[in-house]
Amino acid sequence: MLRPMLGFLTFLAVLVMLANSPLTAQDKGGKKNHHEAIIVKVDKGGHSIEVDIKGGKKKQHFKLVESVIIKDAQGHVIKIDVFKKGDQVKIVEQEGKVHELHHKTHKGTGKPK
């Protein structure tokens, strides 16, 4: 009688622990939005960009977070200095702040394999 009771209580404790597992960083952060856009203005000193979303119908200003990940079309890490007006980008933003910025205009100078 005692052994089945201990087994059931152990199972119940594990079930409760799994149900109350802590949230992952992505779960805590909320929804991330992805946008295809064209750069209108880059403010390097203010760590922000202004982009044109939906072909000129919607301009939006984004603040870059300090840990922003900026990559070229091939996935290499680059600096914000590379961007200029008219460049195509993919933006990953959350709560109005850019967490990732992917350069889509330039394909890099690497030779094809």
C-alpha cells in the first residue's frame, strides 16, 4: 500500500514541477515581428533607423537595442556603418526595438564554390 502511494506522489510532484517550469527568454519577451523594409535614414549616434515598410505606404522609426545582431546576406556579422539610404533589410523587432538587422541588398564579395 505504501509503495504505490509513494509512486503516485512522486509522479504527481514531477507533473507539478513540469507544469510550473520557468519561461524561456523567448516566452518572456513576447512576440517578435519580422519586416522587409528599405532604409530611409540611419542615425549611428542615436542607434536608430528609419525604414520604409510596404513600399512607401508606411515609414517607421526603430531604436536599436545595445545587443543588436547585424548581419549581411551571407550571415557574416557587420556594423551599422554599412547601411545607407535605399538598402533592403530584414528587421526582427520586439516592442518597437530592433533585435536583429539583416542586410539584403549586398550579397558579399565571396567567390561562389
